[in-house]
Amino acid sequence: QKEVEQDPGPLSVPEGAIVSLNCTYSNSAFQYFMWYRQYSRKGPELLMYTYSSGNKEDGRFTAQVDKSSKYISLFIRDSQPSDSATYLCAMSGYGGSQGNLIFGKGTKLSVKP
Amino acid sequence: SAVISQKPSRDICQRGTSLTIQCQVDSQVTMMFWYRQQPGQSLTLIATANQGSEATYESGFVIDKFPISRPNLTFSTLTVSNMSPEDSSIYLCSVEIGYEQYFGPGTRLTVT
């Protein structure tokens, strides 16, 4: 079993839809959870950074962490064509450079106008 | 955050040669990281480069294959040595600010 599992998609939704992106993990030591957005031929861009369980909201984006289920989610409300990208989850057992970031393979999202 | 640039943005190289990738940051940072992103695979950490000390390599990566320099707090290089087609990948540098990592645009390498 891989440490982090992420459905690669592709996921196609109409503009305005609510998008749900998910990752599961096996290592109970993970405490720091991140979501990155990567446009084609660009580097990953940090979207959300959360610690432990709970929700975090930033504009149209909401990150959820359920440590009991080892499951994290990213919700995108009112999705826009500009949200079309690959979304990577990442996690670590320690904050900052003390912890090696473990990435999922990414989910490719396409938002159709 | 930080503005990170990489050179070259892409290259096509012949088997057996070496390529040095440069990473420049617009602010001084202690920790810099080098990652590999192979098609269909997860981003994988190659090594951590701390200014003033030897780079720390992850399991499966060795200094002879991926030598790294970190001459100052804004710059690092990664060399991919004695390349084979299996080294075709995107190579990314990243920096740590606070507890967050920010990535450069990547170098797309194709080995023929």
C-alpha cells in the first residue's frame, strides 16, 4: 500500500460546480497536510496548509482533514475554468523541513465553461 | 512566498552526458530542496540542500549521480550525471519559508 493514494482522474465538471478532491494515507504520524495546484508546464503552487484534523477555508477553497479516517479533502466552490489544473495533496509528520513531504500523484481537473 | 527561477526551463540531452540545473531565489532561505516529477508518478524528494553543509540525499538517490551545490542562501545547482533515458523527468527546486514549501517552475529534461 502506498503511503498516499490520490485518484488521478481526470475529473471534468461544468463551470460553477462544487469540486471534491480527496486523498487517503496510511501513516498515522502525518500531521501536516497541504494542497498544491499545478498548471501545465508550471511548478506546484501552495493552496492550503493545515495542521491536524479540522477544516480550513480560504475563499472558494476549503480543506478538510479527518485523521481518524486518514482522509483529506479539498473542496472548490463555484469552480471556474481557471481552476483547471492538477491538484496534488502532500503531507508530513513534522512541520517544516524536519519532515519529508510525501505527495499524492495528483488529480487532473478540467472545468468546462 | 518567494520568487524562484530555474535554468534551463527545458533541455534535450544525449545519453552519458551531464546537465546542471540552476535554481535562484529572490530572498535568502536556509533550506532548499530538489525534487523529481516523473510522468504519472508522485513528486519525489531527491535531496535537501542546506547552505554551508553537505546535501542530504533520500533513499535511492546518491551524490555521484545527483551532485548538489549550495554556495549561498539564494542559489543552488543540481547536476544530473551520466544521464540515461530513465532520467527523463521534470526537476524542481523548492524553498522553505516558515513551515511552507514553495516550488520553482521546473526543468523539463529529455534524455535520448
